[in-house]
Amino acid sequence: MKLFLKGAALGLALFSACASATDATRPDDHAPIGVMGDHTHHKGEWMLSYRYMLMRMEDNRDGTKRLDESEVLISGTGDYRVAPTDMDMVMHMLGVMYAPTENLTLMAMIPYVENDMDHVTAMGGAFSTESSNLGDISLTALSSFSKTSPLPEWLWQLGLSFPTGDQDQRDLTPMGNSVLPYSMQIGSGSYNLIAGLGKNVSRERDAFGVQLRGIFPLDKNDDDYKVGNRATVSAWYSRLLNQSFSVSVRGLYEFRDNYSGEDPRYAMAQATNLVPTVDPDLRGGARFDIAVGVNWLHSSGHRLALEYQVPAWQDLDGPQLETDSVLTVGWQLAF
Ligand SMILES: [Cu+2]
């Protein structure tokens, strides 16, 4: 009888431990909101999400050195007739997740992008351009490796993005109504492979995780260029403040390749050194960012989260606008 009670108590303890590991929701079950594809869902579960992302860029950089406008323009010591001075990129990202089985979660991401860029000219003028449209929609499958695999319970993701965003955005410039440069275009124009691997480990009062994720264009688009590969490695630590709040710190390294091929519509602008943003070899770079974040989980299941990241180091193929900050605010609801 005693043994039976002990066994029952142990069984109950094990069951509740499992239940709390898989079912109990904690604010830090989800990675900081800037991380995509960090979790899966139980069979039959849906999740809706919305993210607002604002990337602010100001000043040009070449390598790790910040450049003055005069070091970009031919009126100074530079090579170009126009220099970008700053750019804001806003992305509204709608997400839908659904788990058809316990071992498979599907995720659709629908971005809407708004860009705004300011420039100065060697003649002393200034002008702004804007672009906005639907971006590249992606579909991703997420699942965990089995406990007996070499990477037990690591979460993998494999997906594809579709060329739903365009690369034909135009606006008024001093040269007339022109096709905007690479950095102002919305979509890649190509199918992109998305691949990632990560893990989030929860402990009693804290959690930590890591994710490696890359986006790889599969082919040139119909304007004869291929956007560069991108890869990000993230590692985070989060601390539970109470049942609804957690705070996090994250370090991330992002690498972006230059573009291959070139858009013939920029041939003249490139040949005359009009502006660095039409050069496919001035798109790449690497950055190390530090981010702080907060996750909030309401008892109704609604989640709100915020993350703010600033580069600690960046090395760009320049002149190219440097990143100053990235803000991500998000809402999520699973049901
Ligand atoms: Cu989800």
C-alpha cells in the first residue's frame, strides 16, 4: 500500500512536471520577439501574431569606419554625386501558425514594408524617396528532432519565401521619376530557402536559447540579380520576474552577402557613380547587436513583447548606411 502511494505520488509528480514543461505557459516560452520560428505548437493549436519592426539607419560606413557625407560625395573626397543620409524601414508582419500534428507546426509570414530614405547631393541639394508594398510571403515547417537523434529536441525549421514583393518601386528624384535603388526595393524577386536550427531551455526561474537561421535566394530574379544570402546567430537569456513578465538580453550576429548579377535599369547610374545604393557590391556586411527585451503573457493567453537592439559592431562593404537601432513590438495569441 505504502509502495503504491509512493508510486502514485511519483507518477503524479512526474505527470505534473511534464505538464508544466509542455502545457503551462510562461512569458519566456517564447524567445525575444525579434526571433522568428523559435517555438512549436501542440496538435490542433493555432496562433496569430503581428509584429511591428522599425529599423533606423543613419550615416554611411565603410568597413568599420563611419564616413562623413563629404567622404561619400565628389564635392568632398568621395566618388558619388548623391549620398544617402538616413533610412527608416518599417515592417508590419502578420503571422499565422498551425500544428496539424504534434510533431509539425506550419508558419506563414506576411510582411508589409515601408521604406523612407533621405539623400544629399554634391550640388548641395537634398531629397527623399519613399516605397511601400507587400513583401515576400513565406511558408515554414517547424519540428523537433527526436530524443534519440544527435541533436535531441533541437527545433529545426525549413521554409520557402515567394516572390510576392516587388522590385519595381519608383519615386520622384532629381533625375525624374526613377526606379529606386536596391535598398528601397521591397521583395527579393526570387524564391528563398529558409533554414534554421535552435533550442530554448526553460528552468525554474529563467530560460536561455540559441538559434541559427538563414535565408538563401535560390535564383536570379527577372531583373537579373540575386539578393545576398543572410544568416543570423542569436543567443539569449531571459529571467522570469513573475508569472506574466520576463526580461531578456540577446546577442546576435548577422551576416549579409553582396548581391550577384546586376539590375540593367541601374547600369547608367552605376557607370556614372551616381549613388552607392545602386552598386550590387555595396550591399553586404556583418553586424553584432545587443538586444534587451520584455515578454508579457496575460492570463487570457494574449502576449505582448518588445525588443530593442543596437549594434555594438558593424563592418560594411561601403559606403553603405549603417544600422543604428532595431525596435520590434509584437502581439501573439494561441488558441
Ligand atoms: Cu506560435
